[in-house]
Amino acid sequence: MKILVVGGGGREHAIIKKIKENKNVEKIFALPGNGGIAADAECVNISATDIEGIVSFAVENKIDYAVVAPDDPLVLGAVDALEEKGIPCFGPKANAAIIEGSKVFSKDLMKKYGIPTASYEVFTDMAAALEYLETAPIPTVIKADGLALGKGVIIAETRQAAKDAVVSMMADKVFGKSGDRVVIEEFLTGPEVSVLSFTDGKTVVPMISSMDHKRAGDNDTGLNTGGMGTVAPNPYYTEAVAKECMEKIFLPTVNAMNAEGRSFKGCLYFGLMLTPNGPKVIEYNCRFGDPETQVVLPLLESDLLTVMQAVTNGTLAETKVKFSNSHACCVVMASKGYPTSYEKGFEITIPDDTANTTFVAGAAIKDGKLVTSGGRVLGVTAVSDTLETAIKKAYEKVDTIHFDNAFFRHDIGAKAMKATEEK
Ligand code: AMP
Ligand code: GLY
């Protein structure tokens, strides 16, 4: 089979490495991929948002199956366009990807179908939003409606910070049209859990749970990032919590999307907060998380491509999806200065025995050498019997990888270790 994977980050690298395990796969193309992915797939310089380019490439190269991994092409309708040409795909159509593409849509969906989430108000008028903030409880959370590269959420600790956030989104348009509408929502507390799930629109199969580390610095300090590391499973996600989430969140969400005529097929990501009043949805994503995928897929024992095809064919209920009982830890190595500004072009050295579990996110090939080209450069994953040893091994691997100006968090998994010890 010839497979096409749209995207070019660490998540896509993890997906590609896993798909490669299937014996029927002859060739994998990555659009656009990156310098590190080039070791596992043929990278083609077509942007992940160039829907026409992607479709023409897929048709010309007689692609048998396509995986659309990032949010923007999904929201732009890449799956619709590929399927129109008869190419089976993994990923939701645009009318279902809106669950991530519009926060107003997802909040209204949850309200309509009684799915637990933070209470909220929607504003299209800046003056009304600012007036509301005069008396709103603080801290409060301001969210741009549309996609904003994961940066569209501001937790405001003061009334002034909340107003500044509204002005930057609605007047200064820091996220462009994504800030035409804003959601102002209740500030929730509790441990966060990421649950990626496979769903074919009928059955939902949650994958092993995980915990992201979003802040740039140790002990959750510094700016929010795309994610600096992950562990799986998440110790806060007990069997009882999982059962409650299935009943109150996962199934109701899939059913709600069906009721709206927006059946969701693909990976539905539930960003959850385990509040004192039970689990609540912080966000939905219409795709695999990054860097959650880098810990979740290495623990998947079943064949990924088979599961993906079952999602496409609507046969997920009859398909075995098994995860190992091990633990995984992924440490992201970034370029100093990320998530704001950073230098590029430093040579990366990865020993051969580490390459297999290294997922490259921001690297290019220059003069035959792998060099840094992004903020998050790569993620290193280790799998082991216990969380403690998974963390230790991941950091041992980090020590063997080199590039100038590298930085990483030193405490990935520390919170999960504490939770495990308290159990
Ligand atoms: P998001 O971009 O939606 O993942 O949000 C980024 C982060 O903001 C989340 O991972 C949470 O840590 C935090 N967050 C979002 N919504 C809320 C909320 N209502 N209450 C508290 N924290 C939140
Ligand atoms: N790691 C969070 C995300 O993929 O949105």
C-alpha cells in the first residue's frame, strides 16, 4: 500500500513510524514532512494547508490511504477533498473538524447536550465583552474562537489582564479572524488529562491517557507552548474516572455530533480537567495531540493502520485496540528562546540506537546534515515497566542527543510521579 501522511511535526513522525510496522505498507509519503521524518518516509514539499496540491499529489501517486494529522487541513476540508477523489482517509470532514475549529461551536454543543464544561459567555462585540469583565469572577479565561496555533487561550489573573486579552484579540487582531468572536469562561481547577480516542462515529475507543506539560519552564513556569513533554498513562485517570468520562463525555460527544449531522470519524482528542465537581471538557481537538502521540502510539500494541482503516470503514467495534501495560515518557528538546524567538540551523546529532524513539519536529537537511529549523526540535520517548524508569531512560536518551542552544524541561513526569506516590 502507498500511504500519504499530511503534516510535518513530531506527531506525524510518530504516526509514520507506527504505520511502517504494517507489512503491507510499501511506501509512505509525508507532505511536507521534515528533515528527520525523511529517514522514515519520502518528504514532498507540499504544504499541509495546500489542499489542492495534496489532492493532486495523492491522485497522481495513486495513494491507497491518507492520514491528515494537523488541525488546519482538517478544518479546511482536506479529508472531504481527498474522499471526493475516492481516496480513503483517516480524519474528520470539515463539518466535524469544527469541533476544534470553533470554540463557540464546541461550547454551544456541550451546553446543548449537557456535556460538562466550564460555564461561558460568547462575545462578538468588544464593548460588551469589556463590560462583562467589569464584574466577571477573576481569574477568568479568554479564548479566541478560531484556530490560533495553540496560543488563543489566555488565563487572566487580573481584571486588567482579561481586558487586555480581549482588546488584543478583538481590536488588535493578534490571531486574525480567529479573534472576531471570543469565549469568556469560568476558570476551572484540577489535574489535566489528555485522552485521545479512535471513533468511527458509532464506537469510541479511548487510547491510553496522557499528561502534557504545556509551560516552557520547569515547575510549570514560563510561557505556554505547544507542549514540552508527556507521560502516559496519566495516574489521575483512574478506572472510575475513565468510566465517568465515557458515560458523561465521550459517548455523549459522539452522539451529539451525529445528532447535528456532523458525524466525527478519526481521532477525537478530549482535553479534560478533573475538577472537584467531576471531569469537565477544557477543549476538543479534531486530531492526535502533539506531543501526546509520541507517548501514546509507542504503547499501542495493535496495528495502527488496521485500526485507522476500521475507523474509516465504520468497523471499529469489531477491531481489537490494545495498549501495553507499560509507561512512556517523552521529553521535548527545543531551541533556546522558544516559544518566542530562536535561532535555527544548528547541526543535530542523534545516536543510531536513540533514533528509533526520537520523533523529529523542527529539523531540515542542509548540506547532507540534519539541522534545527523550528522551536520544538524533537521529542525523545522511552518506554518502561514503571513511570520512574521511563522518565529516567528518556532523560538518559536526551543526554545522548546534541545541538547547540538546546533546552528542555527537567521535570517531565514529576507531577505524575508525585500523584503515583500519593495513590
Ligand atoms: P487550550 O489551548 O484550550 O488547550 O488551553 C490551554 C490551557 O489553558 C489548558 O491546557 C488549560 O491548562 C488552560 N485552560 C483552558 N481553559 C481553562 C479553564 N476554563 N480553566 C482553567 N484553565 C483552563
Ligand atoms: N498537546 C496539545 C495539543 O496537541 O493540542
